[in-house]
Amino acid sequence: MARRLTAAVVSLVSLLALLALASCTPRDAREQQPPGAEPPRIVVASGQDVTGKNGIRQQLIDAWNAKEGERGYRARLVELPGSADQQRSQLLGALQSGGAEYDVVNLDVTWIPEFAAAGLIRPLTGSAVKSPRDIIPSVDRTAFWDGERYAVPFNSDVGLLYYRKDHLRSIGTSRTDLSGGVTWDDLRDLIDTVNDRPKPAGYKDGWTTQLAAYEGRTVNAIEAFASAVPDFALTDEDGRYAADDEQLTAGVTELRERTASAYLLGEASASREAESLSAFAEGRTTFLRHWPYVYPALYETFKGNLGVTRLPGKAVLGGQNLAVTSSTSEQRAAKAAELIAFLTDPDSERCLLRAGFAATRTSAYQAPGTTPECRHASAYSRNASASPTGESAELKAPDLLAGGVSYSRDVLLPALSEAVQRPRTPLYGAVTQTLITQLDALCGPRPPGAPRPRDAQVARRLDEALKKVLPGR
């Protein structure tokens, strides 16, 4: 509890200190550091780092601690176990109870309205974000609610299309490089060609994605709806229901066409990220919708047999944003904002891009064909474990693709810039559960030969269900 003492009250220092210790909360007591004690800590709660043990997030935390020195605040990263839904429940419970000692929380972009409306995170001032104009606009919009900034984008995410070039070569097609982009009609034509020719070993169906009864199904649905309906929005900027039965019918039709049994791997109806990735890696499918973080690992496995391009149609924006909790003290909040500014500054974003995340800043993508400079995390610097080709041991995937196309500049950045958001509402948990449940008739497992319901019927039921969980306009 920091206090400014004037000359008139110097004699009361001891008494004030005793009173402060007697009246402060356990969180405030963390500020009372006796001589020789360890420096105070800023605790950052986050989901698991997909870059592995001692991953890029921990390395950035270590860089902050080194910058602060022995007497400064120390940051500590706490990784929450479980799925994204389980992490959300843990954070909500901990912050609502007031028992958690979290100062910074790394929130999925869809959680910002809910945590802000509940008063669990505080509005941020300019000190928490460096060079805001450098942040990709579509990404930065996820950090606001009700006209105020509540977070700063940390790492972003967007759906991409991966494909097996070896499969395409095996059927004799001349079109094995799709880095310039494809449409869904192009994709279906290629799948038809694969299906009509002698099939690659282990091959079953054309493409796969994540349609199990979890958030992946919602993502695929929003991508289909936004592709079918120009400027589609399930909610308006105030979180009120904005779609109608006609729009939903068009979206359901698009989703049905994408998931037709002639094209989609049957097991996709029960697949999450791991299962769909395995199906692609094991050759059961030629095309895969997945996130950017799998690109380095897939390239390391397949080298020149791997292709990556933008997802046909619209892609959904994902990612995580850093916010300061409302329960932390003012002194700690100010230091937490400094930490967020460091973790999201241009150099940190270049480090995140090198590690396989989608960076949130345009400047991170300005050197196509080369590895972006990264000073904060030594393991991802240009000189770390350099190979004869100039790539570090950690950066296993090249930026330059066939025909001089840059993965970062020509694939990833445009995909992020044009990505669509999932519904913006404090009631997102109820909305996504409604979508998952109502679309089970379309996306879920079905007995052999069982007909799918009509698109209009699915849309009508979805419209009725969404009206029950969202306020109307």
C-alpha cells in the first residue's frame, strides 16, 4: 500500500505502517515487503502454451524479469489445466470469489465482453499498449467492450487450409500449389479428382475439420454463415440478437454443403484439434482446416509435401488478449499494465511469430522471406542454433512458399485482417452452447443411411433457441 508522506507526518510513519498492516486485505498485504524479502510478483494466469514446456510465453516472462532486475517486480506465469471451457470456468470462479491472486489474465477473445460486463477486468489506459496503430485492426477490436479498451491482443489465431502435395501429385493433377488461394468449388473439384483416381495409401475422404460438440463446431458454423451471408453478424455491437431465419438458413445450407459425406472425413463429426491433425498427418485426408500453430510441426514432418493457404471463404478470428483484474491493487495494476505493454510490444510479437503463433502487429510481417528479429527471447533469436540455411532450430518452417509467396505476408496477415469475429456478447457461453446443440443434427454423428433434416428446419430451431438466450433489438 504505497503512501506519500509529507514532512508534517514523518513522525507518524511507524503508527501508519501498523494501521496499514492491520487493515489491508491479503492481496494488499503482498505489497508489504519486509527488508530482505523477495520482490513482489505479478501473477499471470493463462491457458497452456502450445509451443511446449518453457515455451515462448514463459521466455517473454523471463525477459521481463531480467529487465526488471533483482529489485523490481517479478512476473510469474500460472498455466491453467483443462480445456478452454474449463479454464474459463476456473477464471470466472476464482475472480468472482476474490480468492485468486491473479493480476493479469490471458483471455480468449470471446471472453472479453463477459469478463468486462461482470466487472472482473478493468479498463486499460494508454500505458498498457505501445503503438496501438500497429495492431491489426480486426484483431484489436476484440480487446474492446462498450466503447472501452479492456485488454491488449497478445497472440492471434485464424483458420487456415493445409494440404498434402504428395496426395495431389499421386493423382497426376497439375495443380499442386494452392498458395494463391482456392474457393470451395475448387476444393470440391480437387477432392472429386482424388476420389476418382487410385487413392493414396490410407486415404479415406477429402478434407477434415473440428466438428465435435465443442467450440470447434461453433467456429466452423460461423465461418460457413459468414461466407454465405455478406456482413453476417449474429449479434450487434451491443450484444443483441441481429440475425434472422433467412440468414441462418443460408448459413446452414453452406455448412451442409461443406460437410457433405462425399467430401468430409466421416470421423470429423467427433474430431477436435488433435484428432483432425492426426487424420491429416496419417494420410486419411488430403485437406485440413486448422490453426497457424501447427504449421511448424507439419512442415517438419512433411517438408516439401506440405502446402498451406488461406481458408476458402471467411475464416474466424481466434486468439488471446491480456487484461488486468479488477481485484488487484492500484499499485499492482499499474505494474501489471507495464508488463502487458512489454509482452505485447513489437519485439514480443516478432518472437511470438517465430515461435508459431499469429502475431497481432502488422510490423511483425514486414520482412517476408526472412525470420523476424526477436530480442526478448534468446531461443528464438536469429543467432540461436543457426543452421546453414539461417533458420534457428526452433523455427523449422520457412516463410517463403512456392512461387515466392510469403507465408506470413501473403497468407497469414491477409487471413487475420479479413477474419470475422464470433458473436460479441457477455452471454457468449450460452450462445456457443446453443449453436453446438442445435447444429448436432447437421454436424453430429448419424446412423448409416439416416437422412439429415431440412436446412430450413435446422435454421428455424436455431433461430428460436438463440432468441431465448440473447436480448432482442
